[in-house]
Amino acid sequence: MRESVRGQVDPFIVMDVMQAAARAEAEGRHIIHMEVGQPGTPAPERARAALARALSQPLGYTVALGLPRLRQGIAGLYRRWYGIDLDPARVVVTPGSSGAFILAFSALFDAGDRVAMGFPGYPSYRQILRAMSLEPVGIPTRPEDRYQPRAQDLPDAQGLILASPGNPSGTVLRRDELRALTDAAAARDMAVISDEIYHGLSYGERCHSALEVTDEVFVINSFSKYFSMTGWRVGWMVVPERHLRTVERLAQNMFICPPHASQVVALAALDCIDEAEANLAVYAANRSMMLEELPKAGFTRIAPPEGAFYIYADISDLTDNSLRFAEEILAGAGVAVTPGLDFDPDRGARTLRFSYARATGDIAEGLRRLKEFMDRR
């Protein structure tokens, strides 16, 4: 049986690293996980309790755009975080942020359209676009710009994806930078999609939403990171009003609705800020430890991690093959890290991403192992 050309996407390398780490664990080794962007904590306790209470009721289809109370609750989050008075009707609950990207790309672009994004960047942007017969266009970014694209560097394209905090860099777009980028995109008639799934995870000034500077933007977020709900697969998207019906029809046919059980947990999680902030304090401590200890292990060229829970390191002084280097670290130190090839197909052979989303004790042990490994090397 033939296969489609558009289905031949690249592997998500971090998932391959996870699989290699799992094989090592099955062989009896203790692996420290710094490869995956997954909180080491469960969904908030009170949110899980809310689901337990709901299990006696039918959990069937919801409306395609999500539970009305959840959409209202998300709109309330925008008031608290950004001072934005958001109409809940513009909120679309999705099966994870991945579902939101599929809906946004389907609503905005036709086969053959070009969609630009900064490199390094989240690899699934590129692969979802390719699977939908769209062309990803990389914008090479610079360390001096905190690995974020500049307005003057936008290419000829039909769309632009922004990410703040960025994955893998953890760097944040300032409000004036968001305005410059969205204004430049509007002047080129480019649709803008703003990936804000790491909002809430910042270590200085708060993150700014693209909605603070324009309403002509698709904003995507998720309960996965700040609310520690990766496996629940529930995200959301804020859509300009004129696109809402198109997105709704697509959602009805592609997904029917987001998982009802996950929506119940998500609604309760919105009231569990105390637990989320306690997790943030752990990430902040881990971040400080990483910034202090990684240079001692020889990883000295790192992007300023202003948000999320990643350190992105230039290792060109150590290797020109990050994939092989990550394999050596896993074998020799028992620490799983992600090769930069996932995030930048052109320069990623000379970079690594370290995640500090796990417990502080795990991060401390991982850093100790990394230093010992690098000293031997």
C-alpha cells in the first residue's frame, strides 16, 4: 500500500531519547530525565478530586468548542494575568495545544502556503505543517536577540508563528517586540499564531500575551505546563471573532470535542493557583542550580532562560554532533538530554536542550553526574 509524501515527517527526536532512556531503565539503570518538557508533578490535587466527584455522572460529548464554564474560566485567567477583558465566546478548548495548532493551520492556510517561525523552535510546528501540505520557513535567530525573530527578518510567507517563552530557549518576547512583529506581519498580510503555552512560568517580569497588542492573532495555550497536566491533553485557543465559526466547524468534524474528563479537571485547576505557584518555586530553584552548575560542567554558552523550564546550550566548542553527544551522555552519565537537531535542523548539531522540570533532587543528581562525565571526558 502506498504512503503519502506529506506523511513522511521527521521524527520527534526527544521522543526517541525518551525511548532510549526507557530501555536503559528496563535494563536496571537509574536515569535522570532532563530531556522532556514534562512537569514531574501531577495535576492539582483539588482538580483530581473534582474529577473523582464527577465520575458518577455521564462523561460524554461536550459542545465542540468546550464546556461553557471552562471557556468562561479561561477568559477570567486573561483578566487576572493580562488585564484583558476577553469574550469567552472567542475561547476554543482543544485536545491539547497540538489540536489547537491543527485547527489554526486548517482555518488559516491552504496547501502550499508558507508559514514562518524562528529557529530554534518547537519541532512539531514544522512537522504538522508538512503533514498538512504547508511549507515551514525557518527564520535563523541570533543569541544576541535571545533566539527570538526580529521584525525586519520576516520572510515572504502567509503565516508567522511566535513563541514566548520559547522552546527550547526559554526566552521571552517583550511587549514592544510583540507589537513590532505583529505590526510587521500585518503589513505583509501574514496571519499570526502566538504559542503561549509556557505562560505562568517566568522568572522575572511576567509574560506578555500577543492579545495585549492586537486582536488579529490566534493565541494558543495549554494546561500542560503551568497546571502540570501534560497527559490530560487539554489546551485552548483564542480566536478572532470572524474566524470562530470556521474553527468551530473544523473542530466538530476533526475532534467532535475535547475529552470531557480532562475539561472537568481543567476547570477545577483554574482555582488551584496555589499548587501551580508552588511548582513554579521548584522550577525557579532548579533554574538557579542549573545556571550555577552547568558552566562548571563545561556548558558555558547558554541562552538566558527567562521562562519555561529549559536551558539551551551552544556546545560548538565541545562537539559538532549533538545527537551522538547526547547518546554519550546517556550511556556515560545516565542523564537524558535532547539534541538541538529537534529545534534547528541547520545549527542544532551544535546545541543541546536541558529540561529542569523534575524534582530538585533529581536535577541536583543530574548535574553532579554531568560534571563527573565531563571531567572524565
